[in-house]
Amino acid sequence: MKPFKKLQSENLGLVLTIARLFFILGTFGTLLILVTLVFTLSGGGFMNTIALGAVYMQFLPYCFALIVTACLLAVLIAAEESYRKQTRKPVLES
């Protein structure tokens, strides 16, 4: 799975790599938290389940923030690439 695989950038290659890394980390973290939460809720005592569930759920907003940041970086890269292609055409036609 390669996120943003159709997105290419001539000038912001490092930012694209960071966006892909953020998306993978956020997705992996979210899945890990949800799987761990399901296993925690399926067994153990009631108080133990509440405590562990609260600990795991604290990190869920950070994973979502990583995914949102990755998407915003991808939007920035796409806008820059579109702008670069639009400004390059008049220069090449001259």
C-alpha cells in the first residue's frame, strides 16, 4: 500500500515522502489501537478494561492528526504541482 501513489512532485519530493510516512504511521497506529481495544474489551476484568481502554483511546486523536496532516500536505503538493505545470506552459510556448 503506497498512499498518494498518483501524486508526483518535482520540487517537493521530501514533503511527499513525509506525507506518505505520516499517513502510514497514522493508519498503522489507528489500526493497532482499535485491535488492541477490541482484545482488551473481550477479556479481563471490568475496571482493568476501562483503564486500558482509556489509555489506548488517548493516542487515537494523535493518529487522526497524523492522517489529517498527511492529507493536507498532499493537497499542498498537488496545488504546487498544478501551479508549476500552469506556469511552465506559457514559458515553453514563448
